[in-house]
Amino acid sequence: MDRQRPYPQTPSPSTQPPPGWLERLAVALRAAPAGAGATRVLAIDGQSGAGKSTLAQALAQRLAAPVVSLEDLYGGWDGLEDGIERLRSAVLEPLAQGRGASVPRYDWHRGQWAAPWELEPPAELVLEGVGAGAGALAPYLSLLVWLELDPDARRGRALAREDGELYGPQWARWEAQEDAYMTRERPRERADFVLSVSTHEDLGR
């Protein structure tokens, strides 16, 4: 098993978040109390294609922090809720107890679980993915960010990803789970930052 998953690569300049976002979020995170043991956790939520992984990669570089992606934890196209629970039980709860975590990792191309990667308790951790703002995870979070982008732009970005050929046929199936999650959990309303990807504005709560 990997002892530590590599830090994300720097996003291309065309997709980089505004530098002001990174500085504001880094300062806010480091001013917030730790929620998972000694680890300060910043969670990035938003619908598919909003730019969560791009912001997470850039912020991880800024903080020198590891990233946990919920995409690794869903376990398939019907697994949004299961992914939230895996994140809580396999990652955040061990960190809250001062222990390392074995982070699950799903292989979407093979349709099966791969070997987990080992995460020792970091000073800061970035979470990203649909479901990162779920109420069950809130006690472990130091900061919650919600990203917004209009539906057409989100769909275009999602399908333009390297794995977009996997996503296209499943868009409606996954979107239904997102809609149910947002209706029930209302993560936007609980976010500390609501950021518009198209205008680079902080929209408030």
C-alpha cells in the first residue's frame, strides 16, 4: 500500500482559481479550530463540474496538505450516500481519534475496489466532492466551501474531463442523487464560503 498518496498536480493556468481565493481560504482555515483530532479539515462541496477538484488541487499546493476525494469513496454510480459514510468512518473518525486512516480507493474503470492509501494525521486536510458538506461530517470540519456554477457550464466541464466518457451516460442517474442530497442536507446554506466559479465572487450564505 501507498503510505501517502501524492499531492495533486498544479492545475493548468486556464483553470486556476483566483489567487485571492487561495489566500482567503488558507487564512480562514488556519484561524479555525481543528475538528478531526489535531487536523483542520477544509471541505469543498458543490455539484458535478463546479470545479471542486481544481480548487482542491490548488489549495493543497498552497497549504502543502493532502487531499481526499469523495470520488474515491463512492464505490459506484449509486454510491453518493455510501461515500459520505465511508468518509466519516474510514477517514475522519480515525483522525479524530489521533490515528492514521486507510483511505478507500475505488477503481472506476475496473468497477472494483483498489488498495487503500495510508494517511497519517496531517495538520491540514482538504476534502472535495459532492457530499463533503453533509451534516454527518460537520463535527469534523473546520471550514466548508460551496462552489457554484450554472448547469450548462458544469455539465460541459464534467464531460470534458479525462474520464468524461464514463460520466456521460450516467449524468441523470448521478444528478438525481445530488438533488436528493442537496434538498435534504442544504450544504450551501451551512457553508462558510459560497464562491461563484463564473464571476469569482463570494456570494455569501
